[in-house]
Amino acid sequence: MGALYHEPHYGYSLVRVLTEDGSISLKEGTIYPILARLDRDGLVRSEWVESVQGPPRKYYALTPAGRQLLADLRQEFDLLVSLVKREWNAGEESETAQRKLLLRKR
């Protein structure tokens, strides 16, 4: 979702963006079911666009609901990272330790 925040992508271009630094390996066949689910859930919108280099491409972009969910997930992820990086001392409680992670259930 973060890769779709600033600009729309079609499946192959999204895979290239996500794998360009080599930190993960990802195939197109992996990304399309995820995009389909995000589309079905209203978190991305899709649009067919004609291409001068071949057949039309299906571009995906975040919807306002997708942008809001991404913002919420970033906050939760930041909290999780801070808890993982925290040096735990017995009996010490901080504001971060007292906050709870919000779990999403479907």
C-alpha cells in the first residue's frame, strides 16, 4: 500500500518497485491476489489504461479508505518497532509500554 501512496502502478511495475533494492523477492503471481483483495475491500481502485507498448494495463491507486488504513497501520507498526527496540528493565513501565496495539479482525 505504501508503494501506491504517491503514484498508481500496474502489477509488474509494483513488483519492480518493491524488489528494486533486493531486500525481498516477489513474483507477479503473488501481488495480483493481494491487489484483487485490496480492490474488493475498497482500499485501492483499479483502472485499465491503454499502453503504446502493448496491451492495456490495469493500474492500481489507493482510495481515501486505503490512505487512512495505511496511516493507521503505520502508527501501529511504529509502536511495534518501538516495543521491539526497547530495552526492557524489570518493573519499568513507560507510556509506550502501557499503550496497546490495535488488532484488526475480519
